[in-house]
Amino acid sequence: MSLDYAVVKNWQFADVTQEYTEKDTILYALSIGLGHDPLDERQLPFVYEARLQAFPTMPVVLGFPGFWMQDPDAGITWVKLVHGEQRLTLHKPLAKAGKVVGRCRVSHVIDKGAEKGALVIVERKLFSAHDHVLLATIEQTTFCRADGGFEAGDSPPEALPKVPSTPPDFTCTQPILPQAALLYRLNADLNPLHVDPKVALQAGYPKPILHGLCTYGVAAHAILKTFCEYKPERLAYLHTRFSSPVFPGETLVCEMWRADSGKIHFQAKAMERNIVVLGNGIAGIKV
């Protein structure tokens, strides 16, 4: 069975209501590396209940619709999926605990060609369950490597900008814990690829890889540290492309360029392999 454009584009998602606690908020922050220096008082508000704040990228793990692409009706070769891009726009700060509702729709199904695969973009809007205020808009692009050639589809959204060719204005180095994937999977993604060495080998990796959204969170930490003085309300949006997997225990080097109108271009490299793992990054910073 092959990908059916009409079926995927009109996929019906049930609303996902999720209650999260202060412990969930702390776990998310710890899993992306906050608290690595337990004496850094700028990081403590994300990992200490006495003055707790939610880290701004936490919406990416809330109201998630589950692994719907595994449904045979979608016609997607799910074993060959790759997380392509992640876009997050923040409308209101997330409370340290509460109840949210995630509402999803497939916004784009893009045919890249029979030998080039397809892109499926799911938009998720996250609302407060209490007062229905829109908190965040999350757009996740999945690269369906084996599902192109259905000869129908949408035009792609505007491409993420490439980073400047000049040396970066700022660099921030963030260590990734060897057990980062073991922690991060408890937020939302229990895929054994990130924990079971045998599954990783079957997928073609020498060992389990880190969740792309964990790498995304580590890069967000670098940006919040460098430009926002650890104030989560100053991050307006964070978009990037996943270029290569990261292994737990590696070191992430985030290279950043300041642009006009509060924009920051960024990319991230795995220092030990000198390979770009996040590319075409763009962030918006509020004054």
C-alpha cells in the first residue's frame, strides 16, 4: 500500500488533553541538560520547585498525538521515517504545571519524487485547557524517505534560511549527558531506537541515538543562556532542520549569528565528529 495524499492530508486527529505536573516540568529541563551545573542559580528555576518555571521549548512534548503514521491506513513506510524539521512559535508562557489540549492537522503533504520521498507536516496548536488560550504552535516535518511519487501534493512552506557564511558572533558549548536519551524518552517518546543497542544496530547505527527534540532542547538552552538571560518569556520562536543524529555523551557546539529585528541564526555541531546536526536555525528574541 502506498501513501494516499487525500487520506493523509485529511487525517482526523482526536484532541489530546494532557495534565502535567511540576515533576514533569523538572524532568523535561533535566533531560535537555538544565542543572548540569547545580550551583548555577540561573538554571535552578527550571529544576527546583521553590521558584519553578517551565522551559520554553517544553510545548513540543505536550499534547502529542502519538505515532499515527504507523497506522496501515496512512500507507506510510514508517520504518524509514526521519524527523526533518521542527518549528515552534510561542504565544504565551507555559505554566509550571497545568492541563493543556493539543489539536492537530496535517498542513502539508509534499511529493519530492518517486526516488526522493515525501514530506508530511503536522501542525499542532497547544491550548490551555482552563481558559482555551493559545499557548504555542508546533509544526513538525517528517521526511518519509520511501513514500514519494504519488504525483499529487502541496507546495512546500517557505524554506528556513541558511546561516551566514561568516564566522559566528557567539558560540556556546553544551555537554550532553550519556544518559540523556534515557531521561528524555520519559517525556513522550519511548521509541527503543533511543535506548536499545540491538534496535539501534538494526536501524544502522552503532549505538542508540539521541532524540532529535532533545538536541533541539539543548540548542534552545544555548540560545536562552546567550541571548535571553535565562528568561523563558523572551523566546518568541525557534525553528531548525535536523541534519544528522547525535549520540548521547557527545558535546553540542551551538554557533549563533545576531541579525536584525531580534532574529538569531544558529546551527549546532557534534564537537567530537565536527558534523552539523542542526542546520538552518532561526530564533526570535523579545526585548
